[in-house]
Amino acid sequence: MTAMAREIAEIPAAAARLLGSSEEIGAIIDRIRAFRPRAVVVCGRGSSGNVGVYLRYLIETQMQLLVSSAAPSIVTAYRRIPDMRGALFVLISQSGRSPDLVSTTEVARSAGALTLAIVNDDLSPAAEAADLVLPIGAGPEHAVAATKTVALSMIAGAQVVAGVTQDSGLRDGLQRLPDRLQLALGCDWSAWGNSLVSAPAAFVAARGYGLGSSREIALKVAETLRLPALGYSAAELRHGPRAAITPETPVLVLRQNDESAPGVDLLVHDLREADETVFLAGGPEGSLPWIGDDHPACDPIAMLLPAYKVIEAAARQRGLDPDRPEHLSKVTHTL
């Protein structure tokens, strides 16, 4: 078994541990509520950036605060300091050791933001730079391609939002998530995975809460299978990118049961009418096995697991090592 496969299998138990520890997150929620942020800035690269996309939708819909994505080069290359008074700055990082993310967190704190680091290593430089630290407790992750740290970072961020907003529905959905993650591991998406083995490129689409997961899955396809892959909003895909889709470029579509579903259904209908190669997860017309609808902010997290599983298997089928993709390392040092 590869490290990537082991770490995917560990996600349900790790999620249960994270959701069972309430002391640290309770203090963080109290601090944020007392701070009363006017806006939120999310900061992360790669998979952590995809977590930030997920949190953007969750924060803007549930907390009704404007969310911006940080551009670390403003601080590290252009040497400018944005005014962050009244902002909540959320850093998401697996290692907490990328110099640009650490510097941006330090500057955000000095510029008036309340800084929160969602990290796996609570002794990392990024954690030391932040006012508040939320350790996800994923344990060691040896595969270069992050999997369990991504899912747990999403869950941790959702916990914060549920606590700040006192959203009992989201809180209950998160408590059901470990069992649903275990069930999701049993969903066989190999039909989509097999389509990737000979594909020249691939697309992943979703909308709303699912957009972060679509981008994350596309990133995993690119880094693990060395296959060009792009994750798009289901709405955005209907613009320019639609011209690049052919029957040889499979499209994975994620659907959660909320207000975004009709737009996703329309995209799938149009792709099927054009005889494109499309795989749908979720909803009554889904073509991939799924465990049924639950909370719409939780289902996109669970959908990561069957996608991760088949990406790992497809990598081995292509003769690639899913644990050690070419030219990548676990900690990326950028400025």
C-alpha cells in the first residue's frame, strides 16, 4: 500500500478525533466573535489554497462577510503593507514553513488583522506568527500529495464558521461527517479513474461549496498523474473553457443538494447532449456511486475521498509513484 492510499484511509478516524476536541476551537470561536471582523482574508497555496476557496463560500454565505484571497507577493515582492484593520486573516498550511506565507501572516498581524493559522504542525513558524492556532491533528503525512490534511483543514474551518454563527445545522452535519467519510471510501469511482489513464487532459466542475473540492481534485490529477487538469465553476466552464472539452477530455462534476444544484444539472445535461465524457457525483441523475445527500457544505469534503482513491490507483496504473511526483517536495519554499 502506498503512503497516499494509507493516508486517504486514515481520514475518517482523523476527522472524528478533530471533531471530538472542542477546547481549543471554543477559545478561537470566542476570540473571533469578540473581535467582530469586518472582512476575512484567506491565505494558502496549492491544496491549502483550495481549502481557502471552500472557506470563502462558507464564510460569505454563513457569516455574510466579504472574503479576499491574499496575494503574498504584495508583501514579499512588492514590499507593500495592506491595511488589515478589522479583518480576520486565516492562514491554511500543511507544514507552516513556506517563507512567503509566514511573512504574510506576520505582516497581517502587524497591520491590524486578527490572525488564525489552521495548520498540521502547531510548532511551525506560521503557527508562531499567528494570534490563534487551530491544529488539525492529522498526524504525519508522508505522501507529497496532501489528502488527509486537506479534508481536515476544510473540516476545521467549517467548525470555526459553525461556532461563530452558532449554526446547529452545520454543526450537526459535521458530527455526521466521519461516518459519511467512511462510507464515501466505499464508493467506486473507477469509471472516472479509468477514463484518466489515456486522457490528454481532464476537467472537474462544481459550484458554490463544491468549487474548492473541484479545484483540489484537478490539482491532484495534475500533480499525481502528470495530466493537465483544471477545476472550474460549473458556470465558468460554460464560457471559454467549454470550447476545449471533447469526448477525449473527461469531465467530473460534483453536485451538492443546495441552491447551486440547478446550474450544475444544466451543465451536465448539456454535456451529455453533446456526447461528451461526463461523470456526475451526487443528485438523482448521478452516474457515479454516492452515499446520498447530507449537509451541502459537508458533502464536497466527503467527495474528495473516492476521487483521491481512484487518482492514486490511476497513478499506479500509469506506472507512476503517487507518493513522489516528479519535481515536487512536501514543503515548498516560495517567496
